[in-house]
Amino acid sequence: MKSRLPKVLQPLAGRPLLKHVIDTARMLSPQAIQVVYGHGGERVREALFAEPVTWVEQAERLGTGHALLQAMPHVPDNHLVLVLYGDVPLLGRDTLSRLIALSHCGQLALLTMRPESAEGYGRIVRDEAGHVVRIVEQKDASAAELALSECNTGILAAPARLLKAWLAELGNDNAQGEYYLTDVIGMAVGQGVTVNPLMLAEPIEALGVNDKVQLASLEAVCRRTATRDLMLAGVTVVDPMRLDVRGRVTHGTDVFIDVNVVLEGHVKLGDRVHIGPGCVIRDSEIGNDTEIFPFCVLDGATIGASARIGPFARMRPTATLADGVHIGNFVEVKNSALGEDSKANHLSYVGDAEIGARVNIGAGTIIANYDGANKHRTVVRDDVHTGSNSVLVAPITVGKGATIAAGSTVAGEVPAGTLTIARARQTTIEGWTRPSKRTKT
């Protein structure tokens, strides 16, 4: 991958490659999930420490068979083993469920495919009756075997008891000097164990990632799939090629999404939500009939119904906006709650504040919440108006119905229903002359 980030941690649709595989495995309700990692895999463990898996180290990289062998002591003999790969992220639950069903009664199930190009894949060798007899890796294949189009995905399901016996007999007499997991197919056939192949209808499901080009290809697949699902569920997507879903989106009816929108994490959209072009929305909830105007960033925000946000607004984590709130251009809200029908329409910063209902935050108003060491809270009661270019220095409480005059810097309590002016008196100096620049010689 030409990256300091381990391959299985490379992001795909907002999640590490390995996280996709673990999540799919969990859908199958397994008794346990074993993740085999190699040298340097401590970073992988740290990144996915919360996952309900058992981590198994492969100290030496001696092939896929050797890797699986490291996990087998943790697996009871009477269990069924499904082998997956951390860099093959798109396999679906339905496909794997069908594969598992084919491994009943002590049989081995094998997932195969016919990709557009067989380059790099092991080939499936069948006998005249069409039965799978073995798998040959490309580096060990003859010219006739290289001409075969059916390829091995590496995905298989088999009884643990049989797998343990086969893995113990693996050798490394091959072009790469490795212990191939694929050799167990020939062993199974030699012992009269039925091998049931399952051909993938869509080879893209089993494609792996070995470089950034392949990663981008799978990203495009995820993008198309997610967008198609949204549209089939009734969401209007202006241009499917210009919507990027990197997480899980739930939605109501008649949702509209314009071009170049990015949805990350868990995004919840209510009925008739309208998202303008160029917006980035992450882990946020947007209420019914709310419109997000172009080029807004919402991160960990909760927006009520019939709100108007943007353009060019930023809602930072734990911003909570009630119904009917208006947030205008170049306004930032962080760790604050705004009550019903409150407005901050222009060039304002609202941080660590509790804003009541029907409050009007004037253009250029700043709530100064940070003293250089600590954050402080500001409370603004209902029906307050702040004039343009005001500064509220926290901690402070502004009483209900108060008005703060434009240009004021307020650092003390503001009584309810009053007009507060905190600015220098205007002075005009007659006869003053502006300094002039010296003429260059």
C-alpha cells in the first residue's frame, strides 16, 4: 500500500478494511471470531481493541495454511470453521450463509469465481465429471492450468476436526516455500470428503485490496451500492456519482440530496430533509423539513425540525438546535444548545452556551468561552437580542428579554428586560492629521 498504515486499517467507506470483515462475520452469529495477525500487527489490535474477537499472532509469515493453523488450538473439534481474509471486505452475509449451508454433514464448501482477469489467482481444477479435485497456485500452474478461468477466492468452510488434521499434514514444497491452505482441497478429495463449490455471481464480492488503485475501485463499489439503496428506498439523489456514503444512513420520506455531499458515520435524516451541494454530515441527526444550505459541515450535531442551516455554517460536536432555528453563513456552533426559533444569521461563534427560545444573535457576535486554560458556560435566556459585533465573555448569564447594544463587550451579568451598553463613548478629534509616508529617494 506504500503507507505507514497497515493494509487492513486502510479506510473503505469510512471503516477499516478489517472492520468490514469482522462486521460481516458478526452477522452470522458465530461462537467466536479469531483474527490472525502478523509482525507489526499490534497497531491493528490497538485500532480495533473494542472488537469482540480473539487475537492470534502468526510470528512467522509462512503462508495461509500456517496462519490458520495458529488459530485452530482455540477452536473446538465439533465447530465449523469459516475462513475469511482481512483485505477482502465486500463479501455479503447472504453469500457466506449459502457457503456455510454447503458444508453440512462433514463436507467442505469452497467459494469460487470467474473474474475478468485470472491473473494472480489460484485456479480451480475439476475432473471430467465437474467435481473439484484441487487448487493450483498461479506460480505452480502449468500452461493448461493457467488457461482455466475458474479461480479460488480463498474463502472456505469446513469442520474443525478435519481442518486440524489437514493443516497438520501441509508441506511447503512449492514455488513460494509456503504452507498453502489451498492444499487442503486435494487432501479432502483424497480422503473422499465432498467438496462443494459455490460460484460467485458477482466476482467483485471477493476482490481483495493490494494497492491504492484496488482500494479506490472498491470504494466506488461501496459508493454505488449505498447510493442505489438510498434511491430505491425513495431518497432523491441528484447525481449518484457525486454522493459519498461512508457509514449508515437512516431516513424518512422525500429526502433530497444534492451533488458532492459526504455522509459519514451514523446519519439520520427526517422527512423532507433537503441537503444542498458540498455538505459534509457526520454522526448527526436532522429533523423533518429542515434545509441544509450549500457547503455546511455538521459533526455530531442534532438539528430539530424546520430549521435552516447555512450556507457555509459549521456545527461542531454536541451542537443541539431546536425546531425552527436559523443558522446563517459563516456561523459556528460548538457544544451549545439553541432554543426554538432562535437565530444566528451572520458571522457568529456560539461555544459552550445555552441559548433560549426566540433569541437573535446579531451579526459578528462572539461568545468568548475560553480563558486560555478553561472553558466556561454562557446562559442566554429567552427573547434576548444581541447587537452586531458584540462579545459575551463567559461565564455570564443574560436575562430574559435583554438587549445588548451593538459593539458591546459584556463581562458581567445582564439583567432581564434591560438594554446593556458596554462600549467606549465616541470621540472626534478636530484637526487631527493622518501620518504620511516618507517619499522614497
